Amino acid sequence: MKTVHTDLAPKAIGPYVQGKIANGFLFASGQVPLSPETGEVIGTTIEAQTEQVLKNIGALLTEAGTDFDHIVKTTCFLSDIEHFIAFNEVYKTAFNADFPARSAVEVARLPKDVLIEIEVIALVK
């Protein structure tokens, strides 16, 4: 196994790592809309926060040597399922090829009271 770390995504704020590569797959920890530089929440809308989360995921994918088109599965945690349609409009822009398998669920609360968290599993090229 190999640990994935980049300064272009938020640092882990607990006993976990940004991601692990095992058996040709990246297992990325959930990303929330934090600035990698300041650790502060970026955006107040689901659209802005989803954009930041996707940027953070993109940085992890790049560090691991892969990209959005190699994501196999995402799990998306929304603080309010009413954001589902607006979230989808931003989410779909990250992919050029087929979409990955996905789960999207409403949760009671997310760290720093953000609106979105996404974790991914991706094939490493």
C-alpha cells in the first residue's frame, strides 16, 4: 500500500490520511469544501462547495496518477437532499466519459457544518 498526500488538498484533521493506493485503486478519504491553504470553508452554496470539493478530489487524483475518468465509485453526503439537483449540475461537469457508480445520501451533519462531502474510489492508471 502507498499513502497519498498532497498540499493541494486539505490536510487530514484526524487519525486518517488523504488516500491510500492498494491493488491498483485509490481509496480517497471524504473531501469537504476546505481551502488547502487556510483550512477554511469555501463557499456558502451547494454549487460553490461542490466545486471546491471537486478541486480537492482532483488534486488527490493527480497526486495518485489518475483522473476523474478513472473513478469507479463515489459516495456523496449531502446535508440536505433538497440540494440534490443543484449538486448534480456541478458534479456532472467533472466527468468526460461514463459516470462512476454512486451513492448520494442526506446526513444529519458534516464537519464544520459544510453542505457536501464526497469520497471516491478510483483506478490508478
